[in-house]
Amino acid sequence: MNTVRDVDPTDNVMLVEAGATLQSIQAAAEEAGRLFPLSLASEGTCQIGGNLATNAGGVNVLRYGSTRALCLGVEAVLPNGNILNNLSRLRKDNTGYDLRDLLIGSEGTLGVITAATLALSARPADVGTALFTVRDPAAALDLLTLARSIAGDGISAFELIHGVGLDFVAETIPEARQPFSERPEWAVLVEVGLPDAVSAEQCLTDLFEQGLGAGLTDDGVIAQSDGQRAEFWTLREQIPEANKRIGAIVSHDIALPLGQLADFIPRGMARIAEIGPFRVNCFGHLGDGNLHYNVFPPLGKPPGAFAADKDRIERAVHDLVRDMGGSFSAEHGVGRFKTHELDRYGDPVKISTMRTLKSALDPHGIMNPGALFS
Ligand SMILES: Cc1cc2nc3c(=O)[nH]c(=O)nc-3n(C[C@H](O)[C@H](O)[C@H](O)COP(=O)(O)OP(=O)(O)OC[C@H]3O[C@@H](n4cnc5c(N)ncnc54)[C@H](O)[C@@H]3O)c2cc1C
């Protein structure tokens, strides 16, 4: 089940089978002159069924929303063997409970998605990408506000990069090209996609000049070619790879309200410093309020030596996230590893309603047992 069955530029919809890889779906949309904007590092191998089941996020959520926002309908086999036929092409359909939204993000616990209808977007005529240094996360957020006033909805990605992440890349992937001669403490990767007659390069130049004037940035590189754009994204994608090579004690995928984010980062680091002399690599989808807040051993020490600290670190970070109105899982879901976190931080009425739905649809617990529920 890996076929793209239809791409319809009039409906602005494509119909795909669940086993189609994300990359093949992006390519089919491009062939029809349209854009399917979901984009993540695993796009060459992950399948749209998995993207839907995990409500995957990725780098373009800021502009286009997560997978949920890109899906109009699903076909699924329910635990009792019935087939839900809901391959809707409609933008408006107010006919009771939304079973599509129930299946999206259900992590395979309510049924097997077999096909989906996906919403397409216009391809931006001009795309520009830049890396800017920023003083701190608060300056990065101010730069995002400035970018919004210049480019409006044209900002498709706004990624925070930490100097610690650049150090990890330099240490573990020495052939990687570093864009700044002096390693900054913080930087952002900004991408804009604009309609015809609006220059992406001019927009990024305006952002840099105004950001410089406001004291938010003091250095930047605007990609001059598709090759250079790809290089910037490669650097961003090398950060998780470098993290893997260094070896985290514990990784967090957290979401916070944008207004809390700049305050959260140093407060979290202070709490972690009380536990031990750990290194924190804090990076991620700043525009979505989604941080990958990963904690590493001191230089030269293996992560295994600090296994006993893992729970304390996780508790310190997730407690602070809860206190500041955030979520312990922004885009990586609950799976089996985080069921205890859902029990601890989830709203009890939400969890009991989820259990009621699970036992109504899957009374024998045959769908992905162990996921979501402890
Ligand atoms: C290198 C890398 C980078 C990533 N980057 C991001 C990122 O930036 N943002 C993000 O959100 N995620 C990211 N992810 C995780 C991402 O969510 C998954 O890679 C992807 O969305 C899941 O698709 P998959 O086909 O790999 O699913 P799998 O891993 O095979 O399955 C994921 C879950 O979905 C269920 N499932 C799979 N198919 C179906 C189906 N047809 N019907 C019902 N349930 C199903 C499975 O049971 C499982 O619980 C990344 C992963 C990797 C490896």
C-alpha cells in the first residue's frame, strides 16, 4: 500500500496509501506543481501512515501546521475489522465526531490507517534561507516577531541552534562546514517562502539589517544558492546526529508557550546544574515553541556513568515545563517510554476519556498494546 493514487490540483488534494514514503508524496505533489509541506529528517524512509499515527511535526509547522492540519480524511481498519471510509476531500464537513482527528496521533492504538487524503499548498515562487547569530533565546524570539512583521505568513521555518550543538557537530562530524568563523552561543536558521514578485533575499536582508539595528543579531549568512541553502539545513540536521554520537543521558521534546520560552531555557539549565555538571544542547523549532532539550555528560565521560541521575533530570525539566504551561511531548508522542509521564502530567479527565474511547473501540486491547497507556 505505497501508491499515490491521485493528485488533484483543482481540489488541491492528493490521495495516498498509508505505506507511501513522505518523500514520494512530496515528489508527487511537486510533479503536479503543488507543495505537500510536511518535512522531517526521516522523510526518505518514514511513511505517511506513521506520520499520521504520530501527528508528526517537522520544520514547517510554523507555517503549515503539523500532520493533523494537512489531512482531510483517512481510511482505516478498525479493531473490529470494519473499514472506516472517510477519504474526504472537503474543507468543511460538520457532521458529528471527527474520527479522522481521533485516529491522527493515536499511535496505532485505535486502528490501522490504510489511506488518506492530504491538503496541498501553493509552491512559494522564491525561497530564501539564512543563519543569523543571536545574543540569547529572548533576542531570537524578538527576531521572530520582527520577521513576522516583515514576511508575515511567509516564514516557513525558524529554528533555534545552540553553540553547544555546533561544538558537538565540530567534535563528532569534523568534515561538517561551520558557517561562522567564531562559534556563536546562539543562532537561528530562518527560511522564508514568498509569492512571485517578492524577493526572499531582500526580505532576509531587511530582517538582518533591522535585527542588527535593534541589537538582536550581529552576524549572518544569507544563502546565495540552492546548494548553500541545503548546506544550512544539513548543518541543522547534523545536530541530532552529533547528539547521538556524543550520547545523551536524557532527551526531552518539550513545548512551551512562546512567551515562557526565553525564561524557561536558563531556569531549566540552573535546575540541571544543581544535579550535576552536565552539558545541555537546547535546539529546535523555536517558532512552534518546541525545544529539544537534551542533557549530556561532562566532556570525556560516558552517558552510562550518569544513568542514576536520569530520572531526577527528567523530573526537574518536566516539572518546570508543567509549571510554565507546557507539554512533555511536543512532536515525538507518548509511545511506550513516556506513558508514566502522561499519567503524571496529563489531565485526569483527558486520560480517563482516552481510556473510555480505547476500550469502546478496542475492547480486547489488540491495537499496539503498551503504547499510550501504562
Ligand atoms: C531521523 C529522524 C528525524 C525525525 N524528525 C522528526 C521531526 O522533526 N518531527 C517529528 O514530529 N518527528 C520526527 N521523527 C519521528 C517521526 O514522527 C517519525 O519518523 C515518523 O512520523 C513516523 O513514521 P514511520 O513511518 O517511521 O512510523 P513508525 O515509526 O513505523 O511508527 C510510528 C507509530 O505509528 C504507528 N503506525 C505506523 N503506521 C501506522 C498506520 N498505517 N496506521 C496506524 N498506526 C501506524 C506505529 O504503530 C507506531 O506507534 C523523526 C524520526 C527520525 C528517525
